[in-house]
Amino acid sequence: MRIILLGPPGSGKGTQGDLISRKYGFPRISTGDILRRAVRERMALGLRAEAMMNKGELVSDDIVQDLVRQRIAAEDCRRGYVLDGFPRNVPQAEALETMDPGRRELALELMVDLELLLQRLGARLVCPACHALYSREIQPPRTAGVCDACGGALLSREDDRPEVIAERVRVYLRESEPLRAYYQSRKAYAAITAAGPVPEVFDLIAARVDRELGMSGTPQGRGRE
Ligand code: AMP
């Protein structure tokens, strides 16, 4: 089974992806996280992606597809995986099906209104040491500016600056409609109301995933799903 999280930046894909990963034991694969690490570590991949990321634009399909192809070939993805931030357009969705054909899939689109997400993104803080996420408003750290988990000094993400946020949302709006239609046509799409508190949103997601897993009749843990 592969779970594909769709939704604009700031809709909670990372947080919900982690919860899904914990409950179902599927690794969460975030192309954004992998790319940011490559940028930090000054890897060739990062150097190729950095300029586009800093502008809020998509990096080339080839780069992200290679990265996902390698990651999902790993043993921990055999039973399933959660994709956060990939696919971002229909060519990427088609490439995903080609690299891992016939796997059952469920695309969940986290629906939030634009105003709420701009507020969330502007308030987002990240720990550069352990990558924990916080929000100045919704989920503040116990001590302002300090990571609860490791004591690191929290920063705003480079691409959470207002002008870059606007571009990231614009890119999302442009690509989301065809992607939604693609998964709808495959009968693998569900919209999730994601404006509420994290546990409520997760309950909606888990109910949908349970339904999907229940329909297969395939016991979890028995080979590839
Ligand atoms: P994210 O953390 O998912 O918002 O991704 C941060 C940035 O990484 C995006 O604004 C893009 O520049 C790049 N990126 C992440 N995933 C993809 C993807 N599937 N296709 C193209 N660019 C991506």
C-alpha cells in the first residue's frame, strides 16, 4: 500500500505523515526533507536543487524521481510507504506508477483554506539539528526559540519567507487540479478536512486508511501490499 499525501504547503502533511508512519509502520518519505538535507550537506543533488527551492518553484522531475525510485526500493518500503510532497504533478504520478507498478494506493488531500495556511507557514519554526517542527501559534516550543527535543536554536525555513510562500502556494494551485483528477480517475482519492486539531485530522485519515486496508483482505505484514 502506498499513501500519498496531497495538500498545499502548511496543510500538515509532515505531521500527519509521521502519525501515519507510526500507526501503520510505513516509512514516511518526504522529498522536501531529502532535498533540504542534500542542500545542507552541499551534495551535488542539493546544489542542483537549491536555486529552485529558494524561489519556491519545483525542482526538475528527473531529480525527484531518481530520489524516490532509490528510496522506495529499500527493504523498509516493501509493505508500504507514505509519500509526503511527491508526486507534485501528473508526470511524477505516472513515473511513480511505472517505478512501482500495481501497488494499491490511496491519495489523501489535506484541505485547508488559504488564509489559515499562510498563517501557519509564516509561523512555522524548525530545528536545524533534529528537524522537529513547531508553530509559534499552534504548537509553540516550551521555551521560545528552543527545541523541546534537543535544545537546538529554532529557525524559520528558508522557503517560508512571505514571497516564497506565495510562489509555493501558486505552484500548488496550478498542479493540484490535474493531480486530483488523476487519482480520482484511478478511484484512489479522498479529500480530508484538515483545518481542525492534529488528532482530529488524524482520526479522519486513519478511518480512511483502515477502510482501505480492510477492503483488501490482505493481512498486514504478509508481504507486499
Ligand atoms: P516541501 O517540503 O514538500 O514543501 O518541499 C520544499 C521544496 O522542495 C519545494 O518547494 C520544491 O522546490 C522542492 N520539492 C519537494 N518535493 C518536490 C517534488 N515532488 N517535485 C519538485 N520539487 C519538489
